[in-house]
Amino acid sequence: MATVSFSACQSERDALSRLVQAQHDAPFRWLGPHEQDDQMLVRLLLPGAEAVELIDAVHQVLTVAEPLKDGLYQASLPKGVRYRLRITWPEGVIQITEDPYRFSPMPGELDLHLFSEGRHRELARVFGACPTVIDGVDGVRFTLWAPNAQRVSVVGDFNVWDGRRHAMQRHDGSGIWAIFVPHLRVGERYRFELVDQDGQVRHKVDPLARRTEATTPDVSVVASNRPFSWHDHAWLRRRDASNIRTAPLSIYELHVLSWQHDHNGNTLEWDTLASRLIPWVADMGFTHIELMPINEHPFVGSWGYQPIGMFAPTSRMGSPDAFARFVNACHGAGIGVILDWVPAHFPSDEHGLVRFDGTSLYEHHDPREGFHPEWKTLIYNVGRNEVRGFLIASALEWLEHFHIDGLRVDAVASMLYRDYSRTDDDWLPNIHGGRENLEVVDFLRELNATVAERCPGVMMIAEESTAWPGVTAPTAAGGLGFTFKWNMGWMHDTLSYMSRDPLYRAWHHGDLTFGLQYAFSEHFVLPLSHDEVVHGKGSLLSKMPGDEAQKLAGLRAYLAFMWAHPGKKLLFMGSEFGQWREWHHDRELDWERLDEAGPRGLARAIADLNRIYVEDPAMHARDGESAGFSWVVGDDSANSVIAFMRHAEPGKAPLLVVCNLTPVVRHHYRIGVPVMSVWREIFNSDSVFYAGSNQGNGSALHAHPDPSHGHPASLLLTLPPLSTLYLRQGDWPT
């Protein structure tokens, strides 16, 4: 119980006047119980109440509170008496509750210290809305960082959204505000009402909210602290013991709101999505799914890349527990879950983080640093401890609380360069006069080092499109510490090549082969992502030249080339069966395409590619080593033919890959091989099983003692039109 001196510099009358006008920043100094001489003075602010009684544990009246003015009540009790409130509201509604101002609501000093240093890793368990017990009373503690606000209140259905009723207490020096509201339950709707330095009232969602209102974007919901009942312990043990860089990683990227709809055209909820998506992904053989951002976001058209709820799964598909069940079900089926995560920027919606307490709290104040001209969004000020800690705690929330297997960090290039997407006079250099964002570099290193320490089996993937050195190098060696980097250059070059008429590909052969010049400079993911099938770019299938049969053949050949190329794999939803229309977030995929032979054949080809990719170590174990790859034919631009080998450890049979990227059958094409042996064609993208023309080489080919391409033996192959072949040596010496 606090003791207050009424001889403070501010008069009692002025203080109470400010309280009833919701302008006071220290309500605990005046409200609640205070010792005064030999009595305990209790003040209560309950606008709209008709009567207030102070009662004991068995509801006997201790005293009746005296109304003063404008909802302010006062009563006297003997010192140390425990009391509750019996409030009579209009129409005879009786409420029995506790006085929120008799509880000490502040987090511990260690929590406040770690927060101020940006090193609090479990913010969502301490800040925001946390169900808890104080002095034996159940309720919810609300904690908010708003250092420049004049007053902060929590409002909700429980106080008819009246900011006078639950004004919060400021912790001097930290900018933290807190209050404990007794008897609140999980599921209560709330938001924060702030008065900024200019006296403007702002209504904000909770930055640490772990649940949001499904129908009202500017309302947060109290989430449970009850741990989810996970059943994925075996999965996590295997994950944490493995080395993902030498393991197969084949990612199916999807936008959960548009993958498939119900019969009424509505978005699927998490449980229904799990029942439909998991069998499809498992049948297709992908090892992981990657979800475009499922953080709560106000605008569906942003695809989730402008999130406001950095700790909350979108309410559009169900509760946080429903999302956890989805992840649990994926792990039970042997499928990993990667989440797109956006620490680069946030939207300017007034109920979000923008000028949160009337100042540029989360964003940079100067628009040359804090405003993104391309996306019209605001940029996090990660040089500020509290903001850096907020983002790292968000990452850990998904990894630790929801058991996510990896984060794909969006728009890393935009973070690393101060002049990204800016004119020459619209950016500020760093302290050395350069364009590199040194604060972001420090943030990314701290983020990745923290994740590596706390979540050793988790992968961190950078969407980084420049030549920034050491993106996947260890932080101890001066790198950024990511596990993988998206290989945007490979994607742009090879898609450009495949989009050309085969008549002209000979003059652009380097687009197909250039990626091998730098394929081992980083640890790469090869992405054919959503970015390549929107904004007028058309679907992957529509990019291929020719009639539909040639388009399907070209796409099968291209994807088989990709699966054999060094680097992990990522394919956007719909591309696995030849989605024809450009993707749009408001409609589901064209699943009716699977009624046609060509799309069904493409899907079978992807399933077989994934099976071979997972089963054959030559396809994945040495992705990051130059010794895992060797050219056989890299310079036959005239015929648009390439051939290469993928190698596992020494002494194991390599995989021979041959691509013919013209619609011409090439008979008796000589390919050098390292041994005289039988070679078997284990995959042919032109197979009749994939709706191809069924040209090929049969089950077994015998090498000839004719040297070629630097090898002592060779094969004479039939190269089908627009095709990729995989051949495995049959009796490799041991």
C-alpha cells in the first residue's frame, strides 16, 4: 500500500480535477488506498456509477463511498482492512470487483532493465496483456511502452471504452505504463487510449498483442498464457540434431488466405487448411512449407507484408491455438514450417505503431531514414534499444512459442542500404559517410546470433538481392549470420532465358550458366516465389514460349534443371500443376486444372523430382561446396544444351543431368562420363507419365570407351525436345 503526502507541490484539488478529466499521468498517487493519519483513505474514479459500497470477503458492507464529483468517490476505512467494491450501475446492474488501484502493477526491475537495454527476449510474457495473479486475485496486467505520452489508459468492453476508468501508472525513467485489471478473462477486447504531448487522444492496438479481433482491426484481444499441448517433440529433436545446409530442403511457398477456399468462397480456417494442405504437400514430396506473412495485418492486399501484429497470428483463420495446432499437424506429417517475417517496415495505419505516443517512437523521425518512398511505409529505428529488442522478441515468439522451423526475413536489401529506392538527395549517410546501414547490420547480427543460441535447429533465410558480402557467413567471422540467402540473380537470369523463344536462346546461353560463377559464395535458396507471378508478370507457365504443350514441356524441363542445380528449392503454390492465371490474393488457385492431363503430369513430375532430391545425397548434401558440382557440357550454346554432374561424398555415384532447351530432338548426342559402366535414365521430363512426347533412352545405356568432355568414356544419348534428363551410374565402384 502506497503512502502519499498531500503537501505535494500540486494541490489536491488540481490533481483530482485532472483525474476526472483523464489528464493525470500518475493516478496511483491519488486513487486507491492511501494512509492518512490513523485511517485509510480510498478514492475511486467510476464515471457513470450510481452508488459504490466497500465490502468484505463475504460481501458485508464496510462503508458506503461518498460521491464527490464527475464519478469520483471517496471512503475511509481503518488501516489494513481488505476491501472489495460493489458498484451499482444504471438499470440496477450490480458489479462486484476489486479496486485496480490497490495492486502494484509494474513488472520487476530486471524486466524493466532488460527492456531498456533491448535484451528482453520474452516480452510477450511480461508486456502487453498478461493474465496473471496478484495478491491472490486473478486478472490481467497491461503494460505498455509510451515514454512521451501524457496519459495512458486501457479501454475495452469491461469499462465501456472509457479512458477515465483504468488510467495506467507511469514508471519514471523507463517510459513504461502499467495497470492490473482484476477479474478480466482471456478473450477480453481492449486497446490503449493515449494522450500525446499536444493533448491529442490516440487509440492504439497493443504492439505486444498475441491475439486480435477478427472483425475489428483496431481491437486487441487478451490471449491465454496457457502452454499449448505440443506433440512434435520427436520432430524437434530430429530438426535440432540435423544440419539443414547438407539436408534436402524443398519449400512450398503459399498464401494461406488464397490457397484454397471453402464451397462458399470463404477463407479456410487453420484446422480445415491443415486437413487439405498437409496431404497435398506430403504427396508432392516437399519437405517444408513457407507461409507468406500470417502476422495480423490490416490490408489483405499487402499479402501480409505490412503487418501490425508482430506477435499475433491473423485472426482471419482462427485463434492462436488453432495456428499452433496447424504447425503441430505439419510436424506430425514430417513437414517443416517456415514463416515470412517483416522487420523492415510497418504500415502507417493510425491504430498501429505510427507516431505511437505522439512521437516517432518505433520509426525514425527524419523521413530520409524513417519513410519508405516505394512502399509508403515506415521504417523501424533498430538503432533504438527498445525497438531492436521488440523485433528480436517477435522473432523468438514465432520460433519458441509456435515452434516455427525458420524465418524468411523479408526485404533485407532495403534494410542494409540507406539509399535503397531513394534519390541522391533523399537519404542520410552513416557516420562514415557511406550508404551502409550500420545499425541494421548490428541488428541482423544480434538477431541471428540470438536465434542460433536459443534455437539451434532453426534456419534464418534472407531475402537479399544485392552482392552484400557474407550474408550467410557466421557473425563471429564478420558475416550477417543467416543460414541461407535467396538467390535472386539466378532466378532473374534463368527466368529471362526460359521466357525467350528457343530460336534466340543460343545468344543468351550465359543467362543459364552464369549462376555457377557464384553458386558457392553463399548458401543459397533458389526461389521461384510469389514475386514472379504477380503485377502483370503472369504465371510461370504463361512465361514459357510456344503452345500449351510446349509451355508445359518447357516448365517441366526448367523445374527439373532447378531441382538439380546447387541450392535449396522454393516453388510458389500453383506452379506445381501449371496455374494458368496470374495469382491474385482474393481468389483460390485454379484447382480445376488438375482435371487436365498436362497439369496432372506436371504435378507428377514435381513429386518425382522431390522424391529423387530427398533420396539422392548427390542432389543436396554438397550444395554449398564447389566439389559437389562439375560441368560436363557448359558451352554448347548453339544447341542450347547443358550437362553437369552433382556429386555426393567421394566414392559415391554422381548424378548426370542433361538439358535440351530447344523443341528439337537431338539423336546420338555424345556426353562424357567418368567410368565405363551402365547408366540408367531415372528421370525424363518428357516422359509420357508427365504428359510428354515420350522421347528418351530407355532404362539402361552402356558407356563407350570414347573419351569426351575430359572424361575417359561417353554416352550417346537421345535428348528429347525441351527436356531435362537425370542419369545415374548403375554399378559405381566402391
